[in-house]
Amino acid sequence: MTDKPASTTQATVTVSENDTLPAVLDRLRAAGGQSVTLDIPEHSPIFLTATEFRTLRDTAERAGIGLNLVTDDPLRLQLASMFGLADFDRPAAAADDNGHTDREMDSTPSFSGWRAARARHTAKMADADPGDDPIAVSRKRRADLYQPGMVSEPAQRDGNVGLSEDATLVSLSYLEDDDDGSARAQRIGQIVAVVVALLLVAGIAAWYYLPAVTVEANVRQGQIGTELLYSVTRPGADAPIDAAFAVEAEEVSDTVPFDISVPATGRQVTPDGTASGQVTLRNASAEAVTIPAGTELALPSGIGFVTSEEVEVPPGSADGSTIGEAQVAVTATEAGSGGNLGPGELSGKIADQPVYFANRESEMTGGSDVEVAVVAEEDLATLQTQVESDLRRAVAEDWTAQLPDGQMILAPAVEVGEPEFATEQAVGDVSETVTLSGTVDATGLQYDAANVREQARMFYEEALAGQVPEGYELMVESVDLEDPELVSESPNSVEYTMRATATVRAIFDDVAERQLSQDLAGAGSDRAESILGNVPAFESWSMSREPGWWFDRMPQSGGRITVSVADAVANPDTLQPGTPAATPAAGEDGS
């Protein structure tokens, strides 16, 4: 009767003549949790030693296998019994006419489950001499069983052990013939097992630790903006109720030098370059005519040109059918753009000579003028108007320029007395500007502009933080304050608006980075791309593998995957897809 583990499946593993011990054990492990029948043919080169059966027993125990052995080899049956892998049913012996015990066995040995047999084997071993070596006992039993020409004592002692009659007497030559081959097969099997184990370990190590992947990503970014109202007030004055914050200024007074400048509007043109070109001289007489250098070619408009060299104009024919021609260079008598003429515009007759001239083939070029600005009468009148209308601004600017860095004069609050001034240019002077300089007694409000911007930054950061979309963070270092703009002014306060912008960036922290590495571990190429494409914080990404020839898969270990996020752009020029739109400034959306 066979003791089998509770299993709903039954597998059979047959050992072939080419099998090795590691290969058979691997097949047994693959059937873990099942009841397995191990069929060992007599000609198999393995399972001939106590060591192999001990290994078989240990493997079955670790794999949780209910193991049944099928073999006709008495040696293997004996070894299997030794290690608790088989149990023999022994019927009572019967004596023949000569007094010998009947050795006929049941042709089918009965095996119990390895666990039950193991328990009985353990009980037997408990009664054995502790100094007995199980392997030595096995060898002795094999030698006794197969001593030439004799029926082994164990066989006589055990009676019918389930062997066929042909297996009763076996010579020791069974071991002698196969001992060398079995040893070689065992050594080869051990070598192969070691090599396979090493390759397996190396493969697992390479699979986990050789490949590495770097993911370089750009996170989504965008800009937000807001606008706040603030005021600068006189000492003790109440700030406007609609101001986000107020700065108290200090009242000051001083005699302030100032300058007011306006552009000069007069223009003065001065000739510069001189025009020149080529003219054709034509002689209608029957004699050659010599035209000296410096001969003037005059036009009715008053523009004149002179020849640059002496030239002889050949005669025409006596019947007038042909006319003599010659070319000569000419230069305008005066500089300026007036000497520039188009083709044919310079034509006429040389005085006292039968020679005509014309520039039909070329134009006169090179004449130019220089235009400069000069002070006009109207410019002085404009300066007088500026003194009356823009004196406060001019005083505030010049007053601020005289103060320490960061200190400002509040221009709308400046009050001025009667100025003393004089212009630095006169009518007709060549000058790009007309400047009026003077001094005036003034009073105003002085404040620390750097302190105002620092206070404003705190209010703006708080206002911008309230506009950051979910999943984004405000990059505080990117907050940018624009120049203030005047909104209103009164004797006690001046109100300004200031706009602030900042960059927001999608959140991708260390926790998200580690989780992404774990999600990517072991993924195929398509799966990895899908995972990366679904990271909400990523605007774009790329992957690089090391080594480049490795399988198109992510490393099995998340520790071999590095996620590198590019540095943020403080103020992106344009909004990237998926980022929040900039918040409109107050009033831009009609609110």
C-alpha cells in the first residue's frame, strides 16, 4: 500500500539512459506538491549509490513531493529502502523438498509513500550503532547481496522481498562492469550541475544588476500672475481702504537743482559729396576739335560740370552722314545732392565749340548732403512750457538722483517754489537738444523703495500661492515684480499698482521618483513608455540604457532605474501644454 500526499494529480518521471542526476531532480522539483512515480530502468547510469538516493530523498522532502519508485534493479530497491524511500512486503517463506526457502517474489514491489517509509527508516536507524556509516552499510549490503555464486545472507534473511526468481542470484560483476561508467556519469553530472548552477547564478545576477536605465524628464511648467494696489502716505495719514498695504514716507525739503531738455527741431543742410559721371561729346564739324581739361558744361538750371581731362573729338563726314564722338569724365562744380542727375538730364552745347554733350548712357551720382539739428525759436518756447507743466516731475527725478541708493522722492507729492533757470543753447546753435537748467526750493515725501518692494514681495507671494493649481508648486525664487504704475494721488497719499508674475512647476518629489522606479522595474518597452506617458507631472521624457545592447526591457530592480528631472526654467516664455494659464491682471478680464 502506498502513502501518498493529498494531491489531485499524479505525474510520472521516467529516467532515460542519457539523463543526469541534476536533470532528473529538476523535473521532480517542477512537479512540486504532486504525487510522483519515479520509473528507473535497470540500464540507467544514475541512482546506483547511496549518495544519489540521499540526494533524491532530500530533494523530495524540500519539494513536498509524494514519491513512488518503480524499478526491477535489486540494488536500487535495497538503496531506496535504506533511505526510507521504499518498503518491502515480505510474505511467509515456504520450504521445498530440499529444505530451501521459496525465493519467488511478487513481481510488483509495493511502495509506501516516502514520508511513511522515512518514519520507519528513522526508527530503524535509532536502534543502529551510532558509529555505523550509512554509506559503508550500503556498500556492505550491496557486496553481500551480489557476492559471486552465492545467495546473499540478507536475501535469505529477508525471505521474499518482491524480486523475480531471475534476480535471486546475481554476481558481483554487475557492479564491476558498471562501476567505472557510473562514476564517470556521476562526475559528469556533478560538473554539469555546478556549471548550470554557476550560469544560473550569473544569469540572475546579470538580470538584476547588469542593466541600468536613466529616465530624463522635463516637468510641466507655467506662469501665473496677479496685481495688487498699495499706497505711500504722509506720516500719520490713513491708508486707502482698498490698498493691500501702505508705506509711510518721510517729509523732506531742499533746494533742488534740475534740468529740463527738449529735442531741437531746426534743421541745417550742409553739402558733402560731389557728383560725377561720364558724358558723350559729339562733333558735327569736318575738323577734329580738342576740348581742354576743366571745360565747363553748364545747364540752364545753374548746375555746372567740368571735364576732368583733355579730350579730342574726331570730325564728322563732309556730307554730314556721320558724327565724331568721344567720352570724357566730368565732375560737378559744387558739392551736394543737387549734382545727382539721371540719364539724359545733363545735355547741351559747349560754348564757342561745335561740340554737343549728353549723359544718355549713364547718370551723375555721388552728390550728398549732411543734415544737422539746430536750435529753433520754437524750441525755447517749448522749454518755457515744460518748466510750467513738468517742473515737479523734473525736480523729483533730479532730487532722487542725489539721494542714497534705494531712496525715492514721491513725484506726485513734490511741491515747488519759483524756479531760477537759464537755457544752455541759443537759436541757430547746432545741437540735438535744448536744455534748461536751474534751481528751485521744493518739499516732498521720501521713502525707501527697496523696503517697499520687500514688503510687496511678501504680499505678492501670498497672493500668488493662492492661485497655484493642484499638483503644482510655486517657485518662490521666480517671483518677479514689475515697475509700479501711478493710479491716483492726493495731498496725503499716492496709490500705485504693481504686477507680479511667477513660475509654477508640477510636483515630482523623491517619493514619486522611487515609486516610478518600482513601477518601471521589469516592464517591457511598450509598458514602460505607457507608464512614463501617464505621469501627470511629465511634459517630456527620454530613456537611455546601459549597456545599449541589453534586452529591450527595464531592469528587474528599481534601484537600477534612475529618474533625472531637469532644472526648472525660472520664467518660461510660453505656457507648455497642460500647464495652468496665467491669471489675468485685475481689470483685464472685466472684473
